[in-house]
Amino acid sequence: MLETSGRLLRLLSLLQTRREWSGTDLAERLDVTTRTVRRDVDKLRELGYPVDATRGVAGGYRLGAGAELPPLLLDDEEAIAVAVGLRTATNGTVAGIEESSVRALAKLEQVLPNRLRRRVAALGAFTAALPNPGAAVDHELLSLIASAARDGERLRFAYRRYDGTSARRLVEPSRLVHADRRWYLVAWDVERDDWRTFRVDRIDGTPMRDRRFEPREPPEEDVAAYVERNVVRARGRKEGRVLLHIPREEAARQVPQLTAALTAVDDDTCLLTTADDWWGGLAVYVASMRCEFEVLDPPEFVAEVERLAEAFTRAAAAPRDPSPRRGPDRRS
């Protein structure tokens, strides 16, 4: 009996890790016959687990959706990942899930083995989170937008612009992007006949679902990079471009998210694009990246780099007094 119960748990765990399994694959994993797999599947169904089966050469088993959420079986690393995610959610950018995250974390920690409970406790005791500078977004709003994108339904909503004015928008939602502790909606603006990026925290009230639409391909394959460039352009008056002689992946580790857009030119160079009012500060920052670079435009940026280069050259060539400097002699 214990062997059968243990095998049922292993079978349930396997069904939760992949969308579909063939009977032969399950039998090999469990070291039993396909007939035993069929009997064990029937037992899971008797226990209330909705296991769907399809016949034929391409047939197999999958765990379906039921009226109730079935227990989840997690390995050690999955349990740690869920615990860390729940702790993060208590101070995250999605409003309305903090309390439920705490409850879920308490349930998880209650059933964790001691070895895992100690690891989770250590993470909680010796880590701290900075206050979230961005406005939190209600989880129901995110769910509504995601559902409309999935179902191909237009959305109508009031949107607050950067200058504080408000306007009604009719959009075809495509993707949600989470970046720099904010949520962004990439959508086709019906009235403007073009793609637009909206900050979700600036959507006032609850969007109204409208008639269905035929989903379009996103404006770019990398939607996150598309949002990155749009946000960067909206933050400054002029756009500066710098060619960095390092791979894009290496540059991305040094450039904070949403402060500049990075586009790969080839395997060894990338283009940094940003909007800034302080060219001197940007020049110093780029120089601190310790790579060869070329400032392309605008002319004001190029001129500021030349001025700073001359100033740094003079400072480096200035004579240095080897003796330590002392304050005024206060002895009487």
C-alpha cells in the first residue's frame, strides 16, 4: 500500500512538470508497466484529480483543470523559489496581493522540511528591500488587461499623460512588460493607428472591454527592448547616441534598466541610445564603463566630451606636491 501511495505521488508530480506525457514515458519513469500507469491514473481520478487521456499514436495523459486547485508537489529548489517569490510579492509593485502572499508563505513554511525552513528563514532574516519608488498596480487591473489580450478584446480607458492631462483611449492590448519596478502596456492605439506604450499605473478606473479584434504581431519580437527605447525617448529633450566597443550583453550589466536603450550592432559592439539633459554627466558615466566608445550625436554631446577630455588631460598633467598638506599652524 505504501509503495502504491508513493508511486501515485510520483505520478502526480510528473504530470505537474510537463503539459503531456505518453503512457510509455510515464511507465519508464515509474519503472512499471503501461497497464499499471492506467490503473494509477484511474486512482488519481477517484481522488479528484482531473487527468485527461487521449488515445492513438499521439495520445497521452495530461493534468486538466478541475473545480478545485489540486495539491502541488515541489522539489527543494522549487519550494525555495516559490518562498522567495512570495516574500518579494509582499513588497512588490502589484497591489492587493500582499496579504494573500503572506498567507501563502505561512502555509508553505509550515510544511517545509527543517532543512528548507532554515534556508527560507535565513533569506528573510538577512535580506532587506528598498521601498518601492513606483506606484503599485492593482492585481485585478493586470489580470483584466492580460485577459483582454488573451481573448482579443479591445479596451477603453481614461489615461493620464505625463503632463497630468487625461484622455480617453481605445486600444488593442498586446503585451504587458514589467521593468524598473513599473508595469507597461504595449497596445495598438485604434484612433492613432499606431503602436503605443502606456504606464499601467496611469490608467484611471477600470477599463471597459469592447468588441473583439484580430490580434496583430507585436511591434517587435523583443517587446521589452521596444518598451525600453520608448521610455528612454520620453524622458529627455534630445537623444544622444554612443557606439560602445563591447558586446551588448556586457554593456547591459553596466547600464541600469530603462536609463538607456542598447542595440547590438555586431558581436563586439552595441549602440547606446538615451535622452538626457546633462551631457557632461552622461559623458563621465560612459567613460567609467572602461571600454572604447565613440560619441555620435548630438553635436552638444560631442562638444562636451571634447571639453571634458581637455580638462581631464590638464588635470592629469598638473604637477603634484608629494608632501601632505597641513592645515594652518595653530600653535601660539
